Amino acid sequence: MTTTQNLTTLEHVLWPTAGEHELPNLPGFIASPFGPLIAHVADLCLIRHYGEPPAPPERGLWTAFVLVTRLGDMATEAAIVQSVDLGTKASPLLFYQSVPTAVLGVVAARWGFGGPVIGISPVADARAEGLDLAELLIEDGSARDVLLVLVDLATSEGQPDIAEALLVRAAEPHEGEKR
């Protein structure tokens, strides 16, 4: 468990991990690793903290889910563009998964989350922007916990897709401090 000034990190997962480069299949998501990667790192993080889904209701109902990605799902976009360019019919699943928060809804339902589901695409420091948003959601009472997932697909051949998941909560004030 790590603590910044205002947030405590309850769990933290990075992907890929040593020896793990294959993502599990995620029904309803095709042509791109984007959705399956988000779901996988979210599940890894949450399983470490809670065990199997769902989260305990007293936690899950007050958990927000924030996706941070600088480039979004370029693979789904490329598949749709290719279908249009070739004049072929694109799979209806591509339109569903082209909404980056669609996979967040799948994960939130599995884990019983009742807080906000948000996706952002910052230009600057993605992690800092995500943590700032998590802090804001906790401060304004929208959530007690926030699952923050940062993901970007590889932009060059040979590079791995990368993802990170953090489950954060408001830091407890030190003795004598006011919040």
C-alpha cells in the first residue's frame, strides 16, 4: 500500500508482466486488444484486493471507474476504416467497442460498481491527470474508491501494449491533521 498526499493506493498492477503476454478472450470485443486489456488489468487489480467478483457491496457501490488513454482504441478505429475503405460491412460489434467506456461498463457490472464511469484522454501526464480526477471524485462525494486504469496500445511493431491499474482511496489524515 502506498500513499501520496491525498490518496492511498490499495492495489497496483502493471501489464505486461513477466511471462504474461496473452490476454484472455473478452466476449463481445473483437479486432482489438484494447477492451480485453482494460478488463484484464482491472480484474487483476481487483482480484488481488477483493478476491473473486463482485466487490463487497459497501465498497463496490461507492467505487468509480476511470479510464485514462492518450491514443484510445486505434485498432478498432483501423478495423472500421478498413471496412469502409473496402466497401464491406463492418461487424456491429466494432461500433459497440468503438466507445472506449463500453468495456468499463462490462467490468463495472461484473464487480458491482455504483460510482461514475469516466474516460479521459489527457495530453500531458496521463497518470497525474487520472489521479487528479480520482481525487476530485472522492472529494466531491461521488466515490469512496476509484479504480484507475491507464492503457495505451503499442504504436510500433515489436512494442507491447501497456496498461496499469490502481485502486485508490482517500488517504487517512495523519494524527493532528485536518482534512
